[in-house]
Amino acid sequence: MKDIYEKRWEYIKSDPEGARALLLLLKHGKGSPNDFDTMVDRIIESRTGKKKVGEEK
């Protein structure tokens, strides 16, 4: 079974615009790892309507 990071990575790969936003955040050194996780969750929510990875609709 995949862990939450593997699932997040799958969503990031499927959303080039979201991935670009995350890379810009990292490039500029702003935010903490929690901010990164929050942004990934927001991208996933916007694409799937789910609040968190693995959550049922």
C-alpha cells in the first residue's frame, strides 16, 4: 500500500501548474515542510474535491 507521500507525488505529477507553484515556493525558500504539505493538499482538493489524500469523496 502506498504511503501518503507516494500518493501526493502521483497528484503532483498529474498537475503541472500545481507542481510549478510548489517548485517556486521551494526555490524562493519560503515556507516550511508543513506549508509544502498544505499546498499539495490544496492542489489535490482542487483537482479531486477530497480534503486529504486517500479520503473518500
